Amino acid sequence: MAWKLLMGVCLLVASMSQVISSVQSGGNTLNPAVLHPWRTRSAGLNRVKRDWIIPPIRVTENSKQVPEYLVQIKSDKIFTGEVIYKLEGPGVDQEPKDFFEIDDKSGWIKSKKPLDREKYRSFKLKAFALSPSGERLENPTTIEIYVLDQNDNRPAFIKEEFIGSVPEFSIPGTSVLTVSAVDADDPATDNAMLSYSITAQDSLPPFSVNKTMFGINNVTGVIYIRDVGLDRDLVQSFRLTLQVADMSGMGLTSTGRAIIHIIDINNHAPKFEPITYTMSGVENKANFDLGRVNATDKDQKNGENWRITYSIISGDPTGNFAIRTDPVTNQGIISVMKPLDYETRAEYQLAVRAENEVPLSIKAPYEQPSTATITIRVLNENEAPRFHRNPIQVSVPESITPRSHLVSDIAHDPENTKLRFEITHDPEGWLAINHETGAISAKKKFNIRSPYVKNNKYTALIKVTDQDGTSSTASVEITLWETNDFAPVLVPLNGIVCSNRERHRLGLMLSAVDNDLAPHADPFTFDLADGDLTVNWTIIQLNETHAMLQPVVDIDRGEFSIPIAVSDSGSPALSSNALVNVTVCPCDMAGQCMTGGVAAIFGAKAGISLIALIIIMASVALLLLLILLAVAVRSCTGRGVKKARGLLVGESEDDVRDNVFNYDEQGGGEEDEDGFNFDFLRPPNDMISPPETFGQPGSGLPKRKQPRRRDFPYNLPSPVYPRKPPGDPTDIEDFINDGLAVANEDPNVPPYDTALIYDYEGDGSLAGSLSSIASVGSDEDQDYDYLNDWGPRFKKLANLYDPR
């Protein structure tokens, strides 16, 4: 060892000389690897023979000797100089800090404060040996420090209270529950070796059990049954005081508790108390309670083992009674389900049994099920008469004859008293009843089409009353089945057969109406009543209700009366005959007979060919063209007449009477050319052209006969028109003739029928009476053809004046 120290000193001196020389030669720059060799890795130039080997250091927690010297390290390098020791790692310069330190001169490692194993179980540090120049003399060595545990933690149960349950009469050794505790000390030492025990046992109710019923495994904490006799009838639950200790039961301790409930089993059968009962009930009533029976069960109240079910085991073959359980009191309730009859049975003896809903446990003592006897007496009362059946159903044909028997023996009285029958509801009055026997018969014939018959059923009500006035009511349902009462009626009785239609469409559709219902109505059968007509006519059956009457030979026109018979499908079948008036003719598109001229064109046999249709259309077009041409020529002629009429009455070329008057127009002043022509407001005498212009070109008057002018209007007085209306209708003709005569003698103007002048304010109108409309002259004097051009209202007037 001495030579190693000597070697180390030599090396230290050599290194120091190197450092001094480097400082002198290199100035102030120092090599960090030399100053802090533990912060860098060795380049491998300074190999050592072997590393430090320091065994783990064990330190007791909670040590009161602080600081405590743990271990001293020494470098075994041969070095003559001073060695500096350094220590780093968790607990020194890393978290948690300041737990350990090292003397850099002596190499002693010591603790600075007490340790807690529950917080820090071990530390791993690194130690360095350096020369004064900072050169690493040894490779870093690892120092492990283990904290030794002390029993400084008390064990504790994981719950404040443990709850368990066990069925009653469980055998010893049955596990109940497991308790558990924890200790923060080192589980590898005796400081955490736990031991469980039961220190006290209390029962509920108190002091019901004197022996120790439960034990506990001191290692596992399992609580088990220790003794027999765990009866819930005596005790319902236990409370155990528990203890746990470390150091295998010799160290620190803690306490806890456990609650153990005893579970009920069905070890008691129900029993009746008492076993005999007497009850009474009124007859003819149902769904009411008679009374209660009582059975008790010692199992836990309101538990599933406590509930009782009751049953009637004998004495009720007809099922008149029932028994059910009251869920609150656990008693059995006897009730009447069907009405009782005193006359049939006055007393019943019922045997009732009580059992649990849950089967008995095998640990229960064997006993026969408990039974009780119930005597039920039936109380008699006056009963109403009873119908044998309700409703009373009868099925008859609708054609039943009056006084026919329908039904009898419909009711009886339980007390065998005399009865009286009556009908209380019979809307059609079809029924009769014997008031003493109740026999029902038909009063009159039935009608299935009555509004009171629904789905072929007629309903009436029957009432029966005994001597005490007690009554009952029943309904009588009479089902009516249809009979063939009505013969079918043929429709229609007249029609048209078109001779110009295709053969398969030629004919008259026939049908029939039958007031009967199925199966006495359709299908119908149609036949010709006269066999001789089969030569010219035939009937084709189309379906069950329709047939087609059509001729066998070609017939263009004619009126025919054909007797036809129609039969229904009833049993027996009914039929009827009828004459059908048939008109054979060519028809138009609507199926109506055409006139002779139209029928000649649209012949039934020839039909309308394409060429005939083209000729007809061309003729119609030519006729329309001629009409348009005539209208155009008449319009041109009428314009000349209008011009002449304008000369006579001061009328413009466009007759204002045949135009649409425009209102609300705001013209352009004097330049407004569309304004109203005020010439019509002037006196007629100012509007007449000179006589010499009549008939001249451009005068606007026709070249035919001109109106006769005897003088100017203002030179001759106007005649007086008759104003008094006729008092007798026979004088109307004279009145009209007088007016015509006056108009014909008016020499002033031609008829001013076309220009009626209104609102003229002057010295008097020269037009005279409006009766001048009726004025007419001879054929030589006046031509009124131009009135046809004045509008439709004047065409009739022109025809009146000129009958040509």
C-alpha cells in the first residue's frame, strides 16, 4: 500500500509540474478537463489497475445521531500529493438534496439529517478521487445506501366497518366475510407482518346468544362460523370488534368492527289459527267477499319465506268460491265468484290449505300442510224469474204467415210461482205473446226491408214478472231469411236502335230491377215472349244483370213493340212480361234519330265516305265564301248610303251611334282632330244639303229614289201627333194608323229616325214627335233600304216600312 501511495505522490508531483509549465507557456488558458476531470470522460490514456469496490451502506431510518459517519473512501493510487474527494447524485446535489455529504480531505461520507424509509428507500451516489490539479485519480465508483426499516407505522383496516351475512343454521366453518388491513412499514420485515383477532361479540337482540359464534383467521382475516345454533328466530345480527397488530401480533395495533346479518331461510310452515270458520252469503249475487281465514308463519315478516298462498282443496265442485291472500296481513279472503242458489244448495263445506310461496328448506322439520274447514250457509231471497236463454233466438222466413208459432217455454221461476209475460219493445208490432205461458207467435207478415231489421235480424224485448213483482227482461232476436216475393221488372221499356252502326254495336241494352235480395234476385234471364219474333229479333245475354236486344235482319227504319220476359234466380223463380217500344233509325253522334235529309247523307248502310265528307266540307267552305262576299258588297253599298244620310241629317261619315264613345279624353286644343263633332247639336235645317245635290256624285246620297222634299223644314208647320193613349185595347190599331197618317203628311224632313238629336237648346225642335218614326210613304215617294245599314235595331223597322 505504501508503494502505491508513493506512486500516487509521484504522479501528483508530475502532473503539478505539467500544469505549472502549461500555465507558464500557455498563459491564462486552463484545460477544463484538467480542472474538472469528473465532468468529462477519460480519453483512456491514464489506465488504472483496478476500480474501487465499496459494499452497500445500510442506514437506519429515524436515526437521532446526526451527522452520522457512514463510510470512508480512499484512493489506492501511488501518489505523493494531496487527494481531493467529491460526491454527487440524488441526495447530494440532485433531488432530494442535502441528505449526504463527503469530506473532500478525508473521504468520509456522512448523513446530514434523519432518513424516512417510507419516503426514500435507497440512494445511489458516485464518488470521485482527484489530484489537486483536478486530474481524476480513480474511475468514479458507485456507492449504494439502503435505509433500514423501523416499526414506526401502525397497521389500519381498509374499512371502518365490514358488513356480511350468513344463512341461519349454517354449519361451523362456513366463511362469512374477509377483513383486511395495511401497514406502511417494509413488508419484508416483521414490522409489516399482521395478525387479526376478534376481541368482542355483541348480538341483536342483546344477550340472545352466550357462546362465541364466529372466529377469524389471524393471517388471512377470514371470519367464519365457529359454533352451531345460529337461529334467526333468536338473533338477527352480530357486531364483532376486530383487532390487527404488526410484528406478528406483538407490535403496534388498530381496531375495527364487522356487522354480520343472519339470513332467514324457510324453515317454518304456515299454520291456521283457528282451523274452523263459519260464513254466510246471499244467493244470486257474485263478486263479493264472505270473510277471512288466518294462518301464521314464524319466518321473517314481509319476507319471501313469510308469504302464504291459500287454496280450496275440496267442497266447491262448481267453482262458486275463490280465495286470495291479503299482502299486508297475510290472511286468506274468501269470495263468491258465481251466484249461489239457495234452492239448489243451501250449505257448503270448504277445505282450505295454507302453503308458502317459497318451498320449505331441507333444514325445516317435516310437517303436513296446515288446513282449515269453512262452513258457508246460503241465505234465501226472492229471486226474479229466469229466462232459459238470453237472447231468445228464432230463425224464420220473411214470408211467414200471421199466427204462426215462433217459440215457447222461455222462462221459469225458482220459487215456482205463477208468471206473467208481456212484450215491452216491438217497433214493427210483428209479435204476439201468451201472457200466461209466454208462447210467442207472429202477429202479421214480416218485412225484411224494414228499417228495424239490421243484418237480417229483428230485435224485440220480453218481460216476465212473478207474483211478488220481481221481473226479468230478455231480448228476442228473430233472424229473417229472404224469400222470393217480387218478380223482376224490365227496364227500359223504350229505346232507340241505330241502323247506321256496326253490327256488334247494334242493339238496345236491357236490364231488370228486383226488390228481393240475394239469392232471389240476379242473375236475370231475358227471353222473347213471342216466339214468332225470333225471326227478326234476338236477345244476347251480356252478364248476370244485362242483355242486348238487337235485330237479326237489316232494318232501316221502323217502330216496333217487342214483348220480353225476364226471370229471376229465386226458388221458385218469378218472371214478368213487358212490351219494349223500339225505334229503329239512323242515328247521329249522340245516338239520337236523324231527320230524313240528314239521314240521306249519313245513311245507315252507306255511312259517310271520305269523298262525301270532302264534298260536304267544300260546299260549306263555298257557302261561307259567298256569305263573306255578299257582306263585303253590302258594306261598300252601305257606305254610300251613309254619306247621303249625312247630307240629310248632318251626319259624318262614321255614324256616331254605331261607334264607341270615348270619355275622359283630354284633347290637344284646336289641333285635336278626334274631338266630338258638334254639328249634331245644330238644328236639322242647318244640316240639310241643297236639293240640287241629291243624286249627284259625291253627294253621299243614293242614286235610287230620293226622299220627297216639299219645302224647307222651317217654312211649313209640323203636324200635330196624337198624344192620348187608347183607352181600349181594340183601339190600338186605330191609334197606330193615326200616327202613320200624321207621319206620312209631315212635309218638313225625311224620316229623322236615324239621327236622334238630344240636348239641343234652340227656339224649338223641328223634329216634332218621335212618332215620326212610324211615318212611311208610298213606294214612289220613299226608299228605306238604307235603313238596313244603320244597325240591327233598324232592320226590323225597314221591314216594317218596306214589306218587300
